[in-house]
Amino acid sequence: MSVSLWQDKSKTKDLEVQEFDIVIIGGGIAGISTAYWLIKENQGLRVALLEKGELASGATGRNAGFITCGSVEHFNRLVETHGTDKALEIWKFSEENLKLLEENIIKENNEKNQFEKKGSFSLASTEEEFTELKKSFELMSELGINVEVLEKEDIEKRLNVFGFVGGIKYKDDASVHPVLLLEEILSTFKSSKYFSLFENSEVFNIEQAGELKRVHTKSGKFDAPILIMATNGYSSQLHPYFSDKIYPTRGQVLSTESLPKFLEGPCYANFVLDYFRQTPTGEVIIGGFRQLKRDTEVGYSDEITDIIQEALVDFLNTHIPSAKGKKITHRWSGIMGFSADGQPMVGSIPSDPQIYFIGGFTAHGMGLAFNSGKCLVDLLFNRTIPEFISAKRFV
Ligand SMILES: Cc1cc2nc3c(=O)[nH]c(=O)nc-3n(C[C@H](O)[C@H](O)[C@H](O)COP(=O)(O)OP(=O)(O)OC[C@H]3O[C@@H](n4cnc5c(N)ncnc54)[C@H](O)[C@@H]3O)c2cc1C
């Protein structure tokens, strides 16, 4: 949101500039994960995190909570695009993301975070997609990835969903309550004397102040030698560098009232475009169908539209009889940051190297951002990071 001269309270009140070593902008899974690894680095750096709304008010608080491995496409396509070694590296990176979350954050607290590790499914509506999934299964099995093929009857029996010709199960995937997870990560360092959180602090301008970067919010200014933008889909609102690199893309979802348990685990359908799951408390969440209206499902507005919401209800009534006709309690949308190649972006702005950034998770931030935040901290301390997430690949 732009801020007028009159709305900028730092103009009329003589507010002091607050100084930090690092200022992070954005309180989603990427910003909080980056803060976690910075504090864990234990270098005595004073870190401030500025969030325009409340924590998790962006995509992190609006997603479906899948923690899945890999990326936006089936593994066979990942291999076709990148070759086997790189495809495996991408997969292993997200496996490591989950491992890091389990070891450092979730620990024994599965129930507290509504964390479940029951695997995830990719379901094919057509024989063509099932052929690709079986190809993926072969490739993945050869590489030692834990997958299983399901025939139509297995899907009907185990998942109680219908209209799919076959599928595969990624046996090590997980799901979580994304806001509880974020709060859990934050709780591990919130009381550190090196960390300060400023909610309701939208950054509307970044400028150079001598050697430092100065960040303006309506209620005050912040100076630091290093700035980290963890603003994902919103990044191009703040810096033009991102206008042809991270594309704001809307995703819509609905959820039902709580229903008796019928679904074995979270499911993707239709080449990872549509998805549904049942939470541990019984609600069915279903999202996707952006492909029906690609022209409107872009930009920064988190409104919902009839055409997509109706498609979600149709899908539910057609494929998930246990949820057919049940009460819809919530409908919402969120803004994702899509990168040009579907992989995350970690780096600094070449023309403005004091500004680092993390984003471009392309609908998979829950499976990527914790490890990506670790990589951003590695970059800050001159350690190497995987090439496929380095923003240098676009230079
Ligand atoms: C409907 C939907 C379903 C999804 N389902 C899944 C899923 O099941 N699994 C999965 O892995 N991923 C899913 N995703 C994608 C996932 O939510 C994102 O990849 C992830 O949350 C990105 O995290 P982030 O921290 O980078 O971005 P965000 O969570 O969007 O955080 C960016 C933050 O920056 C703040 N901000 C922006 N501009 C400013 C500013 N100027 N000043 C201060 N603060 C600012 C925003 O308020 C926001 O809180 C889904 C997304 C949507 C929308």
C-alpha cells in the first residue's frame, strides 16, 4: 500500500531512528525462518523483523499446510528439465527442510502444531497423467525415494475419493497447521535480547542513509547495514528488481465443517494444480483451479471469486462424497510469489548488494522456506548455497 505525505507519522512526530545490524521485512515462514537461523548463528547480531500486518498475514497464514517434497511439477518433468542429478538435489533439499523442522522445531510436539507425517498423494484424472506418475515412480524408486503406486481401487478404498485413474504416494511427506508452526518457530527465539518484532509496520520506502539502508514505516524509521526482504509475492511493490522475477499469483481455498476422518493424507490432483486434505480436527480443505482464470488470479488482492469458488465446490461434490453438501465454513485466498523457473530465490540485489532477499517459493514455501532461510544465513556468512536456489541463476 502506498503511504501519503500526510499519513507518514514519522514526519510530524520526531521519532528516533532505530538501529539494528539486520532488518528483515516480512513475517511469513521465510522471514521467521531467516530470523531463527540468524539468532541461532549466535554472532550477537541485533535483528529486527518488520511485518505490515500481524505475523502470517500473507501466504503463510492462508495456505493448505502441506509440507511436501520436490517442486511444482511431477518428478519425471523435473528430471526432463534439470537432469537426474539436479532433480534429486531439489528433492533432497525439501527432504532436508522437513528434517530440519522436525529436529529443531516440531520435536515431540506433533499435536501442538497439528503436524502429521502420513505421506502425500498425487492423483491422476487421466491415463496420460497416470503414465507420467508411473514414470516418476520408476525414476524415484531407482534413486531411493520412498514412493508407492496406487491403482484406482486403492485410491477409492484408502482415500474414499473417486474419479481418479491412479496415483502415487510420497510416503515421507507431512502436513501442519501453518500458523501454529510459525508461532512455534518464533517461540524458540522470541525472547532473545538480540531480536525485536514490529508488527503493523509496513515498509513503504527504502533509501540509502550513508553506509546504511534506511527503512521507512508510518510509525518510524529503521537503519541497518543489511536488509533482508522476505516479502515474497509482495516484493515488487517494494523494489523494482522483483518485477520480472517474483510474480504475485493468487490461490483460493475453502474449508468445510469438521467431518469424521476419511482421508489417509493430503492429496494433489491435476498436475499439482488442485489439492485437498483433511485436518486432524476433521475440516476438509480444498484449493486450486487458478488455471480456470489465469488472467484474474494475479496481483496483490486477496479477494475470492465466484468462478473459482464454484469450481472448488464442484470438485468436492464430484470427487469427495464424504464432504458432498457439507457446510462450507471458510473461503479465502492468498498471494504467492512465483519465480520464473518454479524454484526459490535466495540472494542479494546486484545493483543494491546490501539488500538480501528470499522468496519465489511458487506454492511450496512450507516445504522449502525453513531450509532456504538457513541458506540465506549461509550466504550472509560467505558459505556456499545450492545453485538451484541462488538468485545468481537469473543474472
Ligand atoms: C491458497 C494457498 C495455498 C497454499 N498451499 C501451500 C501448501 O499447502 N504448501 C506449501 O508448501 N505452500 C503452500 N502455499 C504457498 C506458501 O503459502 C508460500 O510459499 C509461503 O507461505 C511463502 O512464505 P513467505 O514467508 O515467503 O511469504 P508470505 O507468507 O506471503 O510472507 C510475506 C510477508 O511479508 C509481509 N509484507 C509484504 N510487504 C511488506 C512491507 N512492505 N512491509 C512489511 N511487511 C510486508 C506480508 O504481510 C507477509 O506477511 C500456498 C499459498 C496459498 C496462497
